Amino acid sequence: MPEFLELLPPPDALKVLLSHIIPEPQTEQIETTAALGRVTAFSVNAPYSLPTFPRSTVDGYAVRAADTFGASDSLPAYLTLVGEVPMGAPAGLSLTAGQCALIHTGGMLPDRADAVVMVEYSQSARPAEVEVLRAAAPGENVLKVGEDVVAGQEVIPAGVRLRPPEIGGLMALGLNRVSVARRPRVGLLSSGDEVVPPEVELGLGQVRDVNSYSLGALIEQAGGIPVRYGILPDHSEALRVAAARALGDCDVVIITAGSSASSRDLTAAVIDSLGRPGVLVHGVDVRPGKPTILAVCDGKAVIGLPGNPVSALVIAGLFVVPVLRILLGLQAGRPTPRLSACLTTNLPSQAGREDWVAVRLQESPQGYLAEPVFGKSNLIFTLARADGMVRIPPEATGLEAGQVVEVYLS
């Protein structure tokens, strides 16, 4: 088995890969209702202020705060009830000294009102008169004009993945369409004489194609569009033709190689022939996933992944996802979902190599426990049984049971 000449740590390998990619973001405008998970292509500014009018946040009575000062259960303030604020319409009222108006949550404050007394702190004294049992401060239980956003304010920067709150905010501003980054197309090629489609009845010595589908799901989750080019035999010309076609159609190409050393060498040679500069990294100091190939061919990332399903997914998370983030124009800043947990078992590691270990989380009175899910890298249910991954840094020779670790959630 040939030795890798130089094994780069994953951060260094990623830096080499990204330094050769010059993204040219493509944009499109879509319906906001279809924009969940998409990435903003441009910043979004508020066309007007929200709220557009002063609103009550409670059911109660709109008042002039000064008229309630000193009010208490034993010494109420008595206010004259002059009407009720209609919902969905202008208040149509203006308060003078000693007056109040019945108002409901979301209703517009009458002119000269500056606070709302909750209905719980009031009672009817006699017809058209209200006892206020607690003083209200100016602005209490009131949303002011522009308290959420003011006209012209940037409300969503460029490069933000839209979540339910952003979708709601866009709709609140009447923005029914939004400009987003076009989803990168990622070509997926599986190679291996032993690999067959999932719908085929297995023969002896055969395995079903797992990687096209697990990687496709990861790509969709990261914001890309997976494009499957089928299963290729371990023959260089067939692989080269299919890879060249994928490179022409897509923004990124992923090739999962067979498990033999010869098939990995074949994949590297094919990738190197697709364009300049070609293969940049062949071998990463990580487990699982050492025989990773990172290349850029005529401006597009081409990544050769190990054929073992666990290795392929782990490496795709380390290298494919960051490439998609760059192509989508995603801002850095939002943290990767993770939590702290107490390791239940010793985890050995080799100094100088970064290891990733699948773990299952369990709750305990003291917090979360991280139980390693041991399994070889060709067993996909090793990851299916796990809740996340623990990283063993290259400077460590392992992690001890009882140690608090960070779990990167799946």
C-alpha cells in the first residue's frame, strides 16, 4: 500500500483548498414563503418602521401615566371611561386629564395616552368610571413606533441563513420576495466495482450505494443541490468522462472511491487530469478519512472522499460543508450547535492526528454523558446511533473517562 507523502492537519488542508476557490455568487429572487434555509444575497433594509403605530401589549385601559401616579389598592385613582379602542382601526380618541379608554392587546393608543394599565389592576367603580389600583409608568405596556425596527435600518445582513424568525420579520415588513444565493450544485460520483444501486438485490461481494444518499442529504442540509451521476466502475476512462461532465454541470464535484489503494490512486489521477491546478492535498492527518483528496480544477472544488460511509460523512463535514458556505456567501458568526458532556469511556488517540469519535448522549442528574459509539468506518449505523461527534485534538494522546468534552451535534 503506497504511503502518503505528506499528511496535512485538517485546518491546514482546508485553508489550502479554500485559498484556491474564488467564489462567484449567483443570486435569484424567490417567494419569501419558500426561503426557509436559504442565504440572503444582499442586506435587507426596513422600508418603514415597526410597529407603525403605538400599540398596547396587554388588555386594559389606555391612560395618561401622570393621572395614575400614587395609585394603590388603598388609594385608587379614579378615571373617567370615555370609550373603547376598536381593533384594526385608528383609535379615534384623544384623552384629556382624568380620562381613560378600554384597549385590547395590539390596539392603537389614543392620542395623548402614554401607558396602559393592565385590567388586573383595575375595577369598575360605577358606570363610566374606572378605579386604577396601581400606578403606571410612561411607556408601560406599550410598544412605541419603531421600537422593533426603524425605517431604513438593516434588519437582515447579507450572507444570513433564513430561519423562521427572519421569515416572519420579512412578512411583517410586507417583503413577499427576497434575493438569495443560488444553491450550489454538487455532483456526486460513486466508484467501485462492488457498489450497486439501493434497489438492486445484493449478490455475494456486493454492497449498496450508501454515500450518494447520505452525502446528498448532507449537501441539502448545508444548502446545496445534490446531482447524482450514478455508480462508475474502477476504470479511469469511465470515471474521467463522468467527472468531466459533472465538472461542467456543477459547482463542486465529489467522488467517493473504492476501498482499495489502487482505486484511490486512480481517483487522484483522474481528478488531477480535470483542470488546473489539480490535486492540492492527498492525505489528511485525521481519523477517519486519511486518504482524502482535495483539488481545485479550473476554479471548482473537486473532493475525493474515502468509500467507507462513516469516513465519507465525517470528511464531507470537514471539507464539503465549508466549501458550500463559501459558495453561498454565508457569514461566519453563528456557532456550530454543540454542548458539553462528560465522557463515559477512555478514548485513545495518536498524537499528531485529529480523531473524530461518534457519541450517544445520555441525561444524568449532573448533566449530559457522552458514550462513545464504537464501530468501523464502513458501518453507517455507527453514525445513525450517535447524537454527535467528539473531536480529539492532534496534540492529545486521548481523552479520559470523566473528562468534559464538547459534542458537535449531528
